[in-house]
Amino acid sequence: MFKKVIACTLAVLCLACGTGLQARALEAPVIQAKGAIIGEMKTGEVVFEQNADEKLYPASTTKIMTAILALEYGNTADTVTVSASALQGLADSGSSILLKEGEQVAFLDVVTYLLVASGNDAANALAEHISGSISAFVELMNNKAQELGCQNTHFANPHGLHDENHYTTARDLLKITEYAMQNSTFAEIVRIDKTVLPATNMRGQQTITTTNHLISLWRSRDYYYEGAIGIKTGSTTPAGLCLVSGVQSGDLTYITVVLGASKGEDGTMGSFTETIKLLDYAKKGFEIQPMIAGGDPVTEVPVALGKDADTVVLVPENGFTALLPVDFDPSEVQAAFTVQEEIKAPIEKGDVLGTVTYSYNGKEYAALNLVAADAVQRSAWLFVVDTILNIFSSTVFKIIVGLLVLAVLIFFLLGIFGRRRRRRRSAFRSSYSGSRSRSRRR
């Protein structure tokens, strides 16, 4: 049985001294886009979001999901044969310039073309290769989205050309991308800035360059970002400018999603400028820091039956680190804890006697066991007294006493009834004897 104890603020001086109050964190950016989010893959933390659950058009960032399924269901040794249906309706729509009907292309080359040069024809060709038809592949896409926990996503095609029924959110796209980046082949391909695709049965070698200016100087030098890890661009008139990108920062990997950005009056591309804001904010504003130390006392609680102590100090079972703002102040950590309703000796050091939940700036970070900081021995005399009192107060004892009282009462009542019967019999005998005597005298 546990009871709730009021939340308290922990002034953890040792941590404050250890980490120091560093330069203040960057102010959260205002992103000029319809939706945006930043997540860190190692910790699973989201450090910024803006309209992250609004349904938006993803444009060619759709191809992240297409690549996931291609790599999971396809065989890297396969050859993809391009059909006429894979090219249908794409000639005047977006980036579809490489593939030809009847062309046979190595599977990984098609995936590379899909992710680096954003080929819509590559998306259709892979869809047919994996599922036999584009419609069957789209069903696979939607099933995968549900599997990944996407709440507001629905795909209508594998390439991202506009469809009213083709949408996602920044949060869902972050989930999809974090999953995709766990595939080493995907992560390697999306970093490519320029590559040569081998000759096929219908063309010679082809050089392709990435559409992601964060990792390339081939098309523009204005947006190159040191440490950027690529991933995927997208753009249609209804969707605006979209970009899923990220950066490696030490042991941390940040993934950013920007949907529905615009081109500035000076020609700047908002998908890149706003992503750079997010990358700067994540890199400079956050780091892994100790939030709480394992030996820091949380509370002191009473202990019954103790020999030399009637209280015990409770501490978190383990220390805890988290991705926190660089100006993190340990004294502002909130601890809400529960402890056992009644604690009795003996207690061993490290015994779990409750739980504690740590929060900072209104966000819950960790739930840890609370353990005894020291052992408490049991008093033999207090234990005997407690045992006797427990026996007297126990339900079994009360039932036994109740039964005994009931038995005595029944016995008493039976005695009374027996004496009454004996008196009636005696009176009857006396009356009967008197009647016979009078009869004889007559």
C-alpha cells in the first residue's frame, strides 16, 4: 500500500557545483513554416515542436516511407524492371527524368535515385517491384505507419505528388524518420551528395546530385551545414517547401522536420533556413546532463519497531541523466514521491520502500525506486509487543473471540431453558400426585 506525498523542490547543491550554470540556452526559435519538430534519437526526447500534430502535405518526404519498405521487403541483389505504368502521369510532374520503360536497374541503384535525386518514377518502380501494384504498396505504407504509431498519417501514393488524401504531421514524420535511420543502408544513402549510377540496358552511367543543400555544395553554397546527415527534401505547390534533416552532435543525433515553409522575397528557401534554425537550437541549446544523483536524499520516513532508529532516509535507487537545456538548474527539479503506508524494521540498506518521479519545467523525465539509505535493525521487545497487539487486533482473533462468546451465550441460554423445563416437570409431577391422592380418598 502506498500513499502520495506532496511534491517538493530539490536543491541539489552538489549537482549545481558539478555542472555549473552554463551560458543560457538559446531562445526557442520561431519557425516560419506550418509545422516543425526536433527529436533526438538516442534519448527519444523532443526538444522543440510547433504545430507538430497538424495534418500537412509531406510532398517528397513521403519517399522516406517508400525507402523503408523497399529496403525491408526487397532483395538488394534484385534487378528492378521499369514498367509503363510506373511512368504514367509523371512526365510533367516533379523529378522524374531517369528511368525508361523496360529499363532494368539494380535494386539499390533505384533506392539511391529515389533518396538522392528524389525520383518519382523510382518510387513507382519500387512500389510495383515490392507489392506488384502501386495500390498494394500504398496499403503497405499505411499499415507501416500505423505500426510505427503514426496517429495522423495517410498515404495515397509512394512519391508524394499532391493528393488531398495524402497527409502526415511533423510528429508522425519524425517517428517514420527515426525508424528509417536505424537502417544502416538508408542512413548511408541519405548522406550522399553526389554519385554515379552504373549503366543499365538502356543508358550509360548517370551522375546524380542530392536535392538537399545542407549536405551539398554542388547546387548551392548558401545552406551547407557542418555535421548535417541528409535525409529528404520535398516540395509541391500545396505542400510548400518541406525538409526532413538532422545533425550529428557528439553522441547525439537530432532529427528535424519542417513542413509547409515558403520561399522568401529574396529567393531564400525556407525549408533550409528554418531547418538551420532548428539545428542550431538543438546543437547549442541542449546536452546530456546529470539530473539527479543516486545518493541524494528525497525524504525521511518513520520506521516502526526500530532498535536504534525510528526513521530512515530514502534516496533514489540510481542516478539519472537526461537531455536538458544547457542552463539547466538542478535546484528547480521537482520530485513527487510515494512511500509505503507503514514501514517496519528490519530494513536492509537498498530495500525498495517507494517511488519518486522527477520533473523539470513541467515535463516528467524519470520514475525511480526509492530505497533505504541505511539499515534499521528490529527491536526484539517491540516486535513481541507488536505481535501480541496484532494478534489481538487480527480478524481471526476477533472471529475466535466472537465464536467463544456465542458459545458461552448459547450454553447460558440452554441452561436457562433446561432449568425452566425441569421446574415445569416438577410442578407437573406434584400436581399429578395430588390429584391421585384426592381420587383415592373419595
